[in-house]
Amino acid sequence: MRTQQGVTDLDGIPHNHASIVYDTHMSVDTANDLSLARIEQASRLIDPVFRNSPQFRDLTLSRRLGRDLLVKVESVNPVRSFKGRGADFCVSQLPAGRRVVCASAGNFGQAMAYAGRTHGVPVTVFAATDANPNKVARMRTLGAEVVLTGHDFDAAKAAAREHVATRPESLFVEDGEDPRIAEGAGTIGVELAAEAPDALLLPVGNGALVGGVGRWLKAHSPATRIIGVCAEGAPAMAHSWRAGRPVATDRAETMADGIAVRVPVPVAVGWMGRYMDDMLLVGEEDIPPALELVRDTLGLLLEPAGAVGVAAVLRHNPEGKKLATVLTGGNFSPELLRRLAG
């Protein structure tokens, strides 16, 4: 848990903003680990539209940051996020004749809808009533049935589980629990390994990205420090990593809806414990400058969760001569688009 300034201050979160209210007391499933062989298999089998995304160093961005930063751009594909990798790998291996049900803030739902179209699998997505309307519209355009219910992502997930419990023809797929999703995301690590960055900063939502990429890099670029990034307004995964067990919060309030997790998935907490070296937190005030910096230097419009790695560099100045981050998504809300385009 060390940073350039010492121990990461996870206790610095105002308790009236996102306090810990209960510990799930669930043991982490250490047997449900991720497979290097399946990550390698996924790197060959997943839809080519998601593979070999651009990764480069931009001189202007690095100068503005005062750091050598490599970016991997995961927003230039049909679902505008890294989620297509894991969804395609997962859906391609599901049994025929089942309807897939999942919960999503929007990006995973789009990815599952796209993969369902590709592989002929019907998909139902449960999302919160205040989900990003652009993401909801795109999920429906891609062919998913979308059910809006619950006040946040975790409430929508609970509704999805209840729905599947009474429908044996349906199969619930959970991002952060199904290893195939994390292994598909781990193909990003396959593509980054040759760069051998000193530190890689990854947004942490349900934990599939940091689990899959961390699994590959710990084997193929062991000197690379894997650093997760959470929003201060949604610190459940940060608390869970520190505690070594799932710790839920009463609220998840952040503009970065893609990482607004309130109830951690136990399996993903186990992955973080094995494959992540540090966790950094960014505040709401840190995210807009990162979005604007990426816009002005790279010409990319990202959603808030997609830029938290850059926000962490700006705020924390982490150790390492060569840094890298993944720009994980570009499914912005109409309000954010107006702000960024202005």
C-alpha cells in the first residue's frame, strides 16, 4: 500500500460522504482464480474489433503531466469501452439456448448486448432508474432488453438476481465474478506486457479489469506495479482491498458511474488481493481536469471513469519513470458531452 508519499490514505474519506456500514463477512474464493492459458486463448479468439487497441505516448500529454505516460485507448470500438473483450469471451462459451441476464451501469450491458448479437444469445440488462440515458439507448439499439429498476447499480443487480431465480431458462452473468470476463479483459495485459511500464494505473469498478490485467502482468512483467484507482465517493473496493475481504458502503456517489460500486463481489476482492499492489483515490474535483486534459491533448472525449487513471497521475504523482494507464471508456452522458464540447 505504499505510494510516493508513503501509505495510501484510505481513511481520509469523509465519513458523511461514503461511510462503511456493514461488512459482508463473505470469504474470498481463492480457488476461483484466473488462468494464464485462458487469457492467452482469449487474446486469439475474441472479436478482432476489440483487440490491439491503440497504445502510445503523446508528447504533449506527457509534458502537461510532467511524466512519461503511455495510454491505451479502449474507447474506439463498437461499444466504446474495454468491456467488449470480456463479454465476447464469456458469451462465446455459454451454453446454447439460454437467455443471459446481467446488471450494468451501461458499459457492460452494451458489451453483453453486442456479444449476444454476435453469438445469437438473447440478453436482458438490469440498470438503475437513473442510468446514463445514452448508455441505455445504446444497449437497446444493440438488441438488449433493458429493465430500469433500483436507485443504483447494486440495487439493479439484486433485481436481476431475483428475476433469474424464477426463470430457469435464464442465466445470470456477473461482471467481477465470472472468470471469463476478467480473462477477456486480461488480454489488455497481453498487449501491454511488451511496454513493461514501471506502474500501470487501472480504474477499479467490479474488479475484472485489474484482476485480468494484473494476472497476466504479474507473470509476464513482474516489475510492473499494478495500481487501482477508485473514486472517493465510491470507495467500497478500496476498503475491501485494504481489509482483504468484501466491505460494502451505504452509498456510491460519483460522476464516474462506471466505477460506482457499493457492494463488492467477493471473487474480485480476491483477485485484487493477489494481483494489485496499491490503491489510489481521486475526488470529484480531480476528474474534470483529467477529462479536459485528455480532450485537449489527445482529442478524445472520455466518460469520467475512463479518465481516473490520468486523474490519479495528476493528484498523486505515483512512483515510476514509465507510467501507463488504460482509457477505459467513452460513453459519456449528454450533460458531460455539452461540457466537454464547449
